[in-house]
Amino acid sequence: MDTFTQFLPWLQIVVSILLVITILLQQTGTGVGGALGGGDGSGNYRTRRGFERFLFYFTIIIAIIFTGLAIAAIVLR
């Protein structure tokens, strides 16, 4: 367990960066352009398809992993 506790902060940093990136990519609009301030701003609702759906579920999985690592850091402290 000692190796895991030394590796845990680095793993948390990597997962947090992945989480931020996936959240930013989920902006409605034109994909990456929407995350950087682009998009039409119309606010129309549409269903997620293809890569958007994958990104949505991937974000949920990354958030669960991030939460688990945070709890593990508290418990193993």
C-alpha cells in the first residue's frame, strides 16, 4: 500500500486534468470551438450522438474515478 499512497497524488492530477478536458469539450455548439468561446448561442436542445455520447459517459466515469481517488486519499492518510 505504501507505493499506492506515493503514486496517488500523481494519479489524482492526471485524472483531474482529464476531467477538466472532458467537461470543456462538452460545451454545446461546435465541439472544440464551443469550448473555446465559439458556437451559435441559440441554446437549442438536441440529443447526443456518436462522439458526444461517448464523451458524456466518459466524463461520468472519470468523475466517479476522481471521487474514488479523493476518498482513498482521505482514508489512507
